[in-house]
Amino acid sequence: MSSASFNQNVYVNVVLRSTFCLLSTVGNGLVICIILKNKNAIRDGFNVLLLQLALGDFFIGFGNGVRVLESLLSHYKLLSVTPINCFLVELPLLLGSNLSQLIMFLIAVDRFISIQKLHGFLLINNKNFIWTRAFFCVFFAVFASLAALIGISSDAPEGIAACHVTLGWSQSYMVYYSIMTTFFSITILGDTSVRS
């Protein structure tokens, strides 16, 4: 790839990610503020799920902002491209992605239980259940994100000019992440088709 082409790609990346960062952080930040300000909304299990989804998407937007900074620092050789550096740069995106996928899955289950009036219908709006579920969702997202450190390579790869999300991931974490994202996607789509 020529130097001019690489420079153009860096600047396109910066513009696109900056736009996405701005829209995502502002939009999801507003959703978070609105739900937190409304005392009645925070008592509803579905609204707490929406709050967590907005939080996950906020982290994805923030992570894109971090990636803008990383792209510029790497481009001007102010940041070395190593698996650990890339993991730190990608952590907000990974955390947001893990949380958002889990919450989308739980929203699908929540709506299915509500529509079908299943046995757990009363449980999904129980205050203790709502906040226990919220805690475990955040715990899972943090744990699943930090698990990428297990077996991460410490060697700086040759010929890599910028970070990417899987740089340094172990083969087992890549398999786990692929299975997890496939499972969540299929179950969300499956739940949607059952309801319609």
C-alpha cells in the first residue's frame, strides 16, 4: 500500500469514527440521563435493560473515539503497535460489544416472557431481580472482555501499522468470542421470529 493511500485511509478512518463517536456518545448519553432522572422509569425491569444497552452503546461510541486517537498516534509513530497496547485501546469497544450483545439477548427474553405471560412475568419487574440481573450483566461484560488477556501474545507483530480488535488474541478466545456472538445473534433472531 502506498504512503498516500495509507494516509488517506487514516484520515477517512478518523472522520468516520469521530462522527460515530459523537453521535453514539451524545445519543446514548441522553438516553442514560433521561432514564436515571425518571424515578419511575428506573423501577421497571425493561427500562433498566434499556439503560444498560445505552451504556454498552455509549462504550462502543467512546471506544471509537479512543480508536481515533490510536490511529493518529500510530500513524505519527507516537504509539507502538503491540498486543497489550491494542488491547487497552480496544477495551471500551470490547466491553461495550459484550454488554450490548448480552442486553439485546435479555431484552428479547424479557419481551418474550412479557408477551407470552409466562411464569417469570412477575419476576422480571421484581426490584431485587432487576438489580441482581443488572449487576451480573456488567460483571459478565467485564469478565468476558478481560478474558481476552488470557494467552495474549506479547510479541509485536511485524508489518502491522495500526491496532485491530483481535491483535494478540489467543485462538481459544477467538473461538469463544465467535461462538458467543453467534449464539446471541441466533437466539435474538429466533425470539423475534417466535413473537411475530
